[in-house]
Amino acid sequence: MIFRNPLKLLFYLCLLIVILLVGYKAYLNLFMQDFNSLHSTQVERIHERVKPGEAVNFAVVGNINNSIGIFEERIIPELNSSGLDFMVSAGNAVSGGGEDKYRALYGTLSNLQIPYLLTFGAHEFDNFGSFRFYDHFGPHFYSIRTGNARLIFLDSTGKTPWRWQIRWLTDLLTQDTSNARILFIGHPPLEPEQNPLFDQEDDYLQPPEFRDALLELIDSQGIDMVFSSNLSVYAEKEREGTQFITTGGAGGLVLNNESSFYHYVEVGVTPDGDVSHNLQRLEVGQHPVWSTLESFWFFIYSLFYTGYLNFILIVAVFAAIAIKLYQIIFIGKDYYPDYDLDPAPWLENPLRVTMFTNNYLPFIGGVPISIDRLRRGLEGLGDKLLIVAPSYKDQPESEEYVYRVPSLLAMGKNREFRLANIFLARIREQVKAFRPDIIHVHHPFWLGSLGLFIARTLKVPAIYTYHTRLEHYAHFVPLPGILFRNLISHALIKHFANKCDGVIVPTYSTEEYLRMIGVKTPTFVQPTGIEYQKFQQVNREDVDNLRKELGITEEKIFVSVSRLSNEKNIDFMIEAIDALCKQTDVPFRFLMIGDGHQKDRLQKKIESLGLQRHFTLVGAVPPDEMALWYHLGDAFLFASKSETQGMVILEAMAAGLPVVAVRSSGIDDVVRHGFNGFKTPEKQDQWVAKVKELLEDDKLRGTLSSNALEFAADFSVEQFAKDVRNIYASTLALVEKKRHQHPISGLPKSGSA
């Protein structure tokens, strides 16, 4: 399980973070409400709050940088309660010009209860951000008049030619009648007296010709104050009566020292044009003793909150990659089974085994019959069994070894498919009281999932037997068939099997399938047992009586055993028998043993083809009578492709019947072509040709019959139980070894059974 491996858990946690953050970015870009020309609405709001000739009070912030920790959580609440008229960003309101950054900024600014205006700065320009700024807010350079003050915003990024801006600004100031003039430009025109850490030439207004022309115009036209950002400092400098202020403490990479700290600036303009400003410094956890250490901490803190989504995303991606590479390179892997195991302590003493199954007797099917045979075999070896299964209407009254679970829902024509109530607490209590050494689950969902959960709760191993090819049961699932068949079924089996401690498969072809889909749990190939001796003890007189009862005379008899369901491919056999009737004069009859929800439809198909004399739907036959019915036959026919083993094929061989089957995973390892039967592709002409050959060639049929009988002798229930018990013991030894316990000396806990 994942939780046994901390690195694996950490890897999936990083992967989850990456998925969530990518999803959030997708939400910002695709689903968040669109916004355009925000400055136009903000200017209207400012004009509503400040009438011509009135005093103006506003805040200036720099380097917001999409900050949640400082700007959104600390500064915005203060601005909302300050009584100021509006807020101005002096540049770098976003950490980058990407669409997600602009949308995140929009979400942050939505918390402001006062209007706002933005300066087009370096970060707004990055990554084609100039187009987004223009669409979402407005022009890169502009001016407004509020009260008796003129606010001027310039583009310092180079997006707009500086000569054009100087010409525009000259014309604007020549005609302006405001009492106060305040200019905002993203890059500082002057270097501060302090030496900002890590500053570069590009951090200041470029090119020099633009800077010189702008300073000359500022000197000649009486600009009262110039605000800039782009440096994570607070700095003031006066030149020719103009106050130059660099403000970069609304969320940027501050160092928390005397020049670099979190802050914003309040600006007031009287009706007469007097301009004043007041620094509002944020005290963020400063402590005189630890000031040096805190400076480093706040650097990391601001780095995290400046672009925290990107920060977490990058860290998570690199952490996931690093963990994966560590696992691949430095953690040794042994792809071979662990041969250094000693299962003897568990083989020498009785085991307590709990099985979980979604169906069981009296429901007739391959899985219930296989479980019942294993149960009887293990009990014969002295083990104790508890089978957790759904309740049925006709179930035996006395079953000490079965715990029946009431059903939530019954489905199927005869309500044969039961959905047990896995939410009952008494199931867990019953299993806990039984004290199992091992839990054996027979389905990868529902009661099987409950069994795996209880195994983990009780800290005992879980074994899973892969009985069924789920992809062939898509018609039973309320999901798109192609989705379940091609993706969900395989993913379900892989996920479940990898959570178990061992997997039993009936054939090598099914083991290969599990490896192909990515199952890494130790796998054991163990065919299901058959009651071979029972098939040898059939009384010939009973067979003759059954033949008379069915009206069988000299016809050759084909037998098949299957549930009448879509995945069993009964239609193929009906159509093939119809073709066979037209190709042979040898009289024959096909007995189809089994019941299911497709019975009425299949009967109508038989009648529509006029096959009543050749094809008979016998219905369900009690398990104790099956050997007798097999002995009626001369050959066994099969077309299902959903089997993992085809237990009925082995039973047929135990009765001396050669087999003709469609090639599939559960058939390839059992039917040996030309030895005990034939296997063909799912092509009617080839399948019919082999059936016809067996029907008409008595000598061939006799040879294959003898071979089939000999082949089936190796699959007795007794040997089946012994082999499964060895698998249990090996799994218990492996789990014990993985727990890094001391070597076993004495009896395991199962010795008290």
C-alpha cells in the first residue's frame, strides 16, 4: 500500500498539489468572469467620490506582485477602513504578465472598497502582458484630474516610444490648470541614496535619453511629486522642489531592514494644491534580538507570497521529480520472487481463513462453485473457514461456515445478483471475532473491497483470486460501455490487485494479462480444482434413464454449461449450430445447461431458426447432478471469451468429453489443440468445421476423449486445496518478513485455531 512507503505517499502528495494548482490556473484562465477597461469604471467612481475643487486623499502602493499575505490580507483591510478616496499602484501589481496573474490580481482588487488605478510597470509588461493590461485596464499611459490635482501615468517599459510620451506630456502640462501635479512611472528616474540590494541598471528608467528628457520636463513644469516602484525599498529624494519617492513594499521581495520593509504611502492634496505624504509602515513580527534572522525569514516569506501559486507549483514539480528519480536510481529492486521464505510454520498448523465473495451458493456460477470446492478441500486439511457472502432466498438453513449479509438490492431476472449491505458494522465484528490468519477476496469491488479493508484493519494478509474478465461485463455497468471495457475495468483490477499481498490466477495467460496492465503483487498460477473422482463414479444406468427422460435415441449429444448472459457468447453457438445442420446428415442434439436473464430472448432465436429439435435450453441443473449430465455428452462445445480458466471445460474433460472452444485467455492453457479438443478463432466456419469433424469421426472423438480424461486427472479438488494452502503459507511468510520481525521460533498465531 502507498502508506507503507513514505516516499511514495510524498510523491502522490506532490502530484496532487500539481494537479490542484494547474486546475486552479485553468479556472482563472477559463472560468473566471471576464473583465475589460476597468480604469474607465474606476475613474467614474473617483469622480463620484471627489468633486472638482475638493481635497484629495489617496494611497500609493508599489510592488503588489499578486501578494496575498501582505497586500490582500494586511494592506487592503487598512485601506478599506482608512477613509481614503482611492488607491494607486505605482507599478508591478502583478508578479508576471500572464493571464492567470491578471485574473488573480482582479480577484484581489475585488476586495477593495475604494476605487483604484494602476501604473503600467515592468511586471505588467512581461510575457505579452502589455496586451492584457490594455484589454483589462486601459492605455499604458494616461492622466486624470481629481479635485484640483492632475495624476499622470507614464509607460517606462519601452512598449510606448518615449519621444511620443514626452511630446504628449509637454502638451498636457502646457494646457493643464491643476494646482497639483503628481506623476507615476514604474521605473525610478533617480537612484535612491541607499544602495538597494541586488539592484541592476535595468531596474531604473531607461534609456538615459528618456530619463534626461523627463527630468528636464519635471523641473520646468513644476511636477510636485513623482512615484515609482520596481525596487523593494522605500526611498525619498528631492530635486528642484520635486519629491521623488520609490515605494516597493506592498508585497515584493523585502529584506525587512531600515530601507526595505512592508509599507504604503498616504498622499494628501489640499484644494490650494499643497501636497503632503505620510509613510505607513507595516510592523510584521519584528523583534530586535532576532532582526538578522527575521530578515532572512521575511525574504523567504515574501518570496512565498509574492507568487505563491507558482512557488508551490515549481517546488511540487521538482519534489515529485526528485522523489521519483531517487526511487528509480537509489532504491534497489528485485524483480524475482523471494525464494528465501519458510512457509513451514504455517503449513504445520491449522489456518483460519475468511473469504469475501459477491455471490455464493445457492447462486450457480463458476466463482461460487470454485469457492465451495476450496472450502471443502481446506476443511478436509483441518483449516477453519468463514465465508462472508450475500443472503439468498433459498439458502441452506444451517451453514456454520457462512456469514450471510442482507442485500441492499437484488438484480436480474430471478434476482440472482445481490448487492450486499457492506455498511453493517456487525460484519467487521464477526470477522474480528473469527480471528483470521489470512483474508481471501474473490472480487475487486464491493464485498471484496470490504474484505481488503478489514484485512488492513486487522493487519492480516489479503489474497485476491482473479476469477473474472470484467471488461466482458460492461453491459451490467451503468457507465458508457467503451469507457468501462477499455479503461475502468483494467484500472480497477490493477489498483485492487496491487493493494493485496498476493494474487491467484488460474492460468498463465491471465498472469500475463495482469503483468501487462501493471500488477506488481506476487502472483501465483493455480487452476481451480474439479471433483475428478465424482465424475468417475457416475452410474451408467442413471445416464441411460436420463437419456430416456430427455427422449434421446441415437443422436450424438453436444453439451455446454454456461450462464445465459451476453458475455457467454451463446448467440455465436446458436448461429453455428444452425450452419452445422445444413452441413451434416449425422443426427445430433445440443444441450445448453444453465439459466440467466437472456433465456427468453435466446429461446425465441432458437425458434426463429427452427432449431428446436437440435438446440435445447435445459435450464439450471443442481451441482450434485452435473456429473450425470456431462456423461450424456459425446463432446463439449464452448464459445465464451470472458473466462479466466473455464472450469466447466475441465469438468467436461473429467467426464471424457473432448472440447471445441473459441480461443480466449481462459481456454488457451486448458484446451490443447488436437490432443484433448480444438480451439479456433471466433469465426463460425472454422468452429463449425471442428465440431463437424468430431461429430462425424468416431475414432478421432474416442482418441481425444481418452486424452481429455487423462488431462483432467491432474486437477483434483484435494490437490487444489493443498496448493492454495501453500500459497497462503508463502504469503504469510513474506508478509512476516516484510514487517522486519525477528525470525519465527515456535508456532505462529494460527496454532491456536
